[in-house]
Amino acid sequence: MNKFLKSLGYDAVEKQTSIKTEIVAGIVTFLAMAYILTVNPAQILVGANAAYWPSLFIATALGAIIGTLLMAFFAKMPLAQASGMGLNSLVGGLVALWAAGTYGVQFTIGQAFMMVLISGIIFLALSLIKIKGKTFRELVFDGMPVAVRSAISVGIGLFIAYIGFQNAGIIVANDYTQVGFVKFTIWENIQVIQAGNGLPFVAAAKTASVALIGLFLIAILDKIGVKGAIIFGILGATVIGIPFGVTDLTVLKGEGAISWKFWENFANFFTGEYTVFGSFTEVFKTGFPEGSLFTVIMVIITMCMIDMFDTMGTIVGCCGGNRLLSDENNKPHNYGKIMISDAIATCAGAMLGTSTVTTFVESGAGVSAGGRTGLTAFTTACMFFLAMFIMPVFAAIPSAAAAAALIYVGVLMMKNNVKSIDFNGTINATAAFLTVVTMVLAYSITTGIGVGMISYTIMSAIAYVVEAIKYAIDKKEKPVWNVSVVALIVTALFAVYFFVPVAFI
């Protein structure tokens, strides 16, 4: 047992945690991100053949298991991985939009997963190749301006909370202001809309009420020192949701797509007609469509950019400010191993038949519940394994209950990290603010970091030129160039990401 715990890094911080705390944290992480098991297939199969759904469900679970076990045993960190939101929409766009001939180029599911695999291989190379003793990914992290790096945790905290608000139907779509607050005068389920992250929710007061009750329950339990307050809050909100009509117990019958017949699903995954397993191999025979070379290159670059900066932002957001998980520079421990785990999981996921597997921002829920080692990630991986066999049980937990946990994680991340942002310097303050607000309003971690990087570089360059001119005149104070070479390269990559036209982005 001691040898097993040591392999998960538990021995290094056992005085600051406990086995019970780690297991509870792993369950909390799973409950916060379990929605991906049903959402990911729906996102990828938009406009495609729904017969692939069971196969994609299993591929999603297996991708999460492999990626999270890598975090547990290799990186020894309390972080979980699964098919990333946004990236699965990108793959869904490849399969649906181009399959319909919308942009004149047609891609199959196998060709889409081949692009995911290539991006993963490139990502792995960038995680292994070292320059002056550091991998490319580490150089990118170290070269990020402190202002932007400090703002990432705060931005992700708000981003997590915003996801929770949307999943619960507290924040809803509005034709005039784009978003609005739920109307508590509308109690019944009168409208079902699609959230920005692909989760369907009902714009009715009862789902919002269940989430808010769950949030208050978590906060109160945490205040009085109850261990595992978040998981108790999720379970409490699930129970409360029964009389509210939010918790759907009919899924326990195992009828329809969410079935108890796991043996049939496994058989079809490996040998069935509608399976995504190994579908990427078709590209070795057919290649990519004629005239699609530039599109394929830009899609792969886009996947690499999103995965790199989403992962970096997520782990900084989840681990930053916690001395058991990061150093004095807010750099997470075992950063290189985390990135390698992420890259290998992406390659494995593509071969299984799912979109880019990446570190999940919901890992913050487990960290907030006390997770500090790989034992937390191992527990989450075990939960994903069980979910393949008893999916109806997990499907009964409403998104409103999990949303309560996400909102509270946002509270904790704001409380712990907002003080680290330097608002004294105007350029630092502006870049940090743009990073935070864009991350939330654009619904993208990568976009927030990109806007922060570009704005910081442009403002710093202009300020340097002005100060250089002043110095040439009065010789009083020589200006200092404070933008690293790495930051310039990253800014250039983001400029390509934002301004080079790709039809579906």
C-alpha cells in the first residue's frame, strides 16, 4: 500500500492531506466533469450519424481514463483529463460543416481524428525537445509576462463560475443583451436552449434555484469546517432537485442511449459498423481531400495553440497560489511531466476515436476539496472506469447540482489569486484586465491569454519607443525592454491564430 501511494506522490505531502481527503477530492472532480461523457459525443456528432454515439461515449471515457492515470502516476498531480470543450466543437465542425459541403472541402471522422493525432505528436515533441535545459513548453511559461500569468488564475476562476451559471440556467441567452439573468417568475420548463459549452439547460427558475441552494449549502458546510463540502453540496442539490423536477430518475431505467448493456457497447466499440476506434487509419489509404492542405495545416496549428494555452492556463489556475502544488513563481510542480501527460493523452485519444484530450478546468473543484497528489487523479480515473458500466447512475446527477460546485470553485479561485495581480503599472493592469475579461466574455481560455499577450506586447513596445525618444532628448532615464524573445514568438503565433482566416474558426 505504501509503495502504491508513493507512486502517486502521496508520501511527499502526506502530513498536509489524507487518503480520505484525496479520494473525496477525486470524486468531486469527477462529478464536476462527468458531463463530458454525454456532451462530447453530442458535440462531435453534430450533423453526423448518431449511430456513432455509444462508440464515442466509450472513447471519451477511455481517453479520460488514460489521460488522468498519466497525471496520477507520471505527473503525480491532482489533475484530470478528458476531451476538451471547444476542441470537440472544432472536430464537430470538421465533421458536420465540411461533410455537408458548406466550405467546399469534405472531411470524414477519421480524417478529423488524424489531425488531432498529428497535433498531439507535435505537442509531444514540443514537450520533450529541450533548449538550454528546458522544454519549449517550459520556455513559453517562463517567458510569459508576469501580469498575464498572474491574471490567468483569476480569469479561469470567473470562467469556471460562468460555466456553472450557464449550466444551471442562472445566466441565459438574451436577444438584446446577448446574456441575461433567469426570470424567477418562470418556474416551468418552457424553453430548452443550447449553452455556449454545448450543455443543454432549461431556462426556468427551478434549475437556477437548485444550483443556488447547492451553492449556499457548499459555502455553509465549508464555513463550519465539513470535509468534502463540495461533494455533499452536489449530492444535496441532487436530492433537492427531485421534488423540484430537476433530477431525472427515469434515466436509471437504462432505456435509450444511456443503457445498462455495457457488454454490447464494448463489443460494438471494437468491431461494430459504427465505431470511431482506429478510424484515423483510413487516412493512410485515402489521404486528405484534394485542395485541403492549407486548411489541414491551419486546423493542426489551431489545435496545438488551443491545447497548449488551455492546458497552461488550466494548471496555473488550478495549482497557482498553492505552495503544495506550485513554486514561488506560480509555476506548478512537475510542469514538464504534466505537459507530457497532456500530449500523450491527446495522441491516445485520437487513436481511440475522440477529440483532443486535455487537462480539465474542473480539476479545480478537486483541488478546492483538498486534492494534492496523484491519488486524487487516480480516484477520478476509477470513477470514469465505473461510469462506463453504470452510466445511468451518473446521468441522474443534474447539471444544476454540478454547477453549484463550479460556481464555488470560481469563488475560491478569485479569493486566493486576485491579490497576486499587480494593478499599479498601467500596462500590467490593462493587460491583466483584458486577459480576465476576454477569457470570460469570449468563452475561451486561449483567447483570453492571446488578447492579454498581444495587448501587453503592443503597449510595451509603444511605451519603449516613446521612452527611447525621450531618453535620446534628455538623457535622464534609459528605457528597459521588458518583453522576452519567447513572449514575442508567442505573440506572433497568436497573431496568426487570430488574423489568418480559416473558414470555420
